[in-house]
Amino acid sequence: MVSFLNKYILPLSLITLFYQQFIVFEFISPVKLYMVFILFGALFILMKASTVTLYKFSVYEVFWFFFLISNLCSIFYADNLNTSLSLFIGSLLLLLMYFVYRVVFSYAFSIETLLLKFYFWFVVLSLLFYVLGLYCFFILDMQPEGVGYASRALFGVLFEDVRPRLRGIADSPNNFGLFIIIGYSLVLFSDSVAKSKVFLLLIIISILLSMSITTIVAMLIVTFFYFVRQRRLLIKMVFVILMSVSVLAIFYYIADGTYVFSIVEERLNHLGSGSGRFELWWKTIEYISDRPIMGYGLNQSRELFVDYRGYHSTHNAILGIWLESGVFVLSIYLMFWFFLFRSTAILYFKNKSGNFLFPLSLAMFFFTMSNVTIFTEIFTFFLVITSHYIYHHNHNKIEGGQ
């Protein structure tokens, strides 16, 4: 069974998760490949229940489960049940995903080697998809078709105002950023032979092409904590970053001499205004002041902001949870982060396997302060990876003390 899981199931779990643009069918929300994998994975685990070992949960995991369940309870006083239902079902699916992936990953022979391999192909395919999208749009004059994001997307490109943003094989630049920051952290801190300057260069170029301020800042957070431990490599890393920026600037200059400057100016304007988020957050605080204890109910920010500049969320997890589920659920959420930081900081400061998880956790927290990313399959994937490394650290520590 272990060999079968490593050879087939584990790679399949990553393939279905990483390729997001294929929609199996439409239900309350789009049904993606990883969702189908979860359902079949859960059935497989149930059939093999007698041979499956579920290792002990960490404190932060308990708080995560408690948070999700408590948050789901706010559906009972939501004004619009239909709006709440999509997040209710989605959250249950994320819980199931966590258990399925956690079990699958627990049987991995070498999860780091597999992840490095998958991230290499994820970056390469994403860049190829991006180039294909640009070629089809500018050379073949193809136009995006569909609704929602699909109305502005063509293969690996999402067109936003004057910006052709890279989304790769993910379904949006934001989700690409969440995916790639995990890979960037893993590659940067890895001692594996799979790590190379070219690999890092490709990742940095892809991050810059996504034109996401949030992802770039998250990358800088991870890079800073890497320099704290590896000061002698500072000059080399600065060289890699400068080369990445130079390649990107040349690419845009070839397309249009002034194009890159208009993009930089537009992104700097967004940076100064938080892409409109600061105004949105003040509006959220006004709503919270009316119902600070219980909130408005699960996923009701979509209803509250439906007529406010086209926003569908608070773009801030702390404010979003407080707005929808109240101060009690918010306190559970903050405790989850406290124990997660504590668990990952031990690996970082002791320079153990998984030392990349503390700066990655800080980067993920930054993501949640800019977008409500906690209810995504990618954030759940991050927690599965964290659980894997922390379990093996604790298990080795216990064995070493015996």
C-alpha cells in the first residue's frame, strides 16, 4: 500500500491540485479536479481504514478545526442562506481535503524531493502558458471568452486594465501567488541538489510577471528570513533579483518601449491606495461596529458589499471573520495563528528540516491580510505540508530521547 500511495496517489494529489483551469462541471461553484480526487481519496481511505494510521494533531491544528467549525455555525443567523451555503459546503470540503491529503502525505518517502520536482514543472508550464496567452492575444488576435475571470483570461494570462498578469496554470494571479510562495520558500531554504540558480530565477521572474504586490512582498518576507540565516549569500541573491528585473524589463521593452513604465506606475498607484482596500477596510469597520459580537453570518460580506465598488469580500481575513462570525470566532482564529507561529518558529530557530515554514507562515499571514485566502485549497495545502514537517520533527525528537 505504501509503495502504491507514493508511486500513484501522491503525485496524482499534486497534479489535480496544481492544475486549476480545468472545470469538471458547474454545481453551486465550479467543481475542480482536486475535489474529485478528494472524494475518491476519502473512499479509498475508508476502504483501507484498518491499515491507515492517523498521526497525532498539533495544537494549531486543533484550533484550525475549532475555528472552521465555529465559523460554519454562523450560517444559522445569516440573512442570505444561499450565499452562506457555498462557503459552508466549501469549508466542509476543505476539512475533508485536509484529512485526505494529510493521510496521503504521511506515507511519503521523500516529500521535499517530490515537491521540488512538481514546483519546477509548475513554474515551467506556467511560464509557457503565459507566453502562449500573449502570443494568441497579440499575434493571433484571439480574444478571451467566458464569464467572470474567463472573460479576461487567455491561457496563462489574465488581462487587467493595461496589465497582462501571469496566472500560469492556476486560475488567477492571486492563486498563482499562493502556490508559488510555497515553492519559493521550499527551494530557497532547500539543501537539495534540485535547487539551482536557474530554478530560483524562473520563480522570481514568474512572481514579477504576476504583477501582484502581495506576492512580491511575501517573497521579500521569506527572503529576509533566509538572509538572517545565510548572510554570506546576500550578494548572490541580490544579483539574481537584479537579473530577474532586467530580463523582465527587456521583455516589455521589446513589446513597447513605454509599456513597462506604464505598468510600474499603475502598480505604484495601487500600492499607495492598497488597490482600494484601505477604503474598503474602513467601510468594513463601520459594519463591524454595528454587530461586533455575533457578526452578520457566514459569507455575508458578499451581500454587504454587493453594491460597493464591485467587491465581494473584505480582502482581509481578520476583518472578514469579525464581520461575519463575530469576536469569539475571531479570537479562535488568532489563537490558531499564535500556535502555528510557535510551532514553525521552533523549526526555524533550531535550523531543523522544515525551517522554511516560519517565514512561509509569516508570508501566508500577510496574504490573508490582503485577501481572504484562508478558505482556499492552497492554504489548506500549506497546512498539510506544515503538519507533515512538524510531525516528523516531533517524532524524531521523541525517538532521539528514548
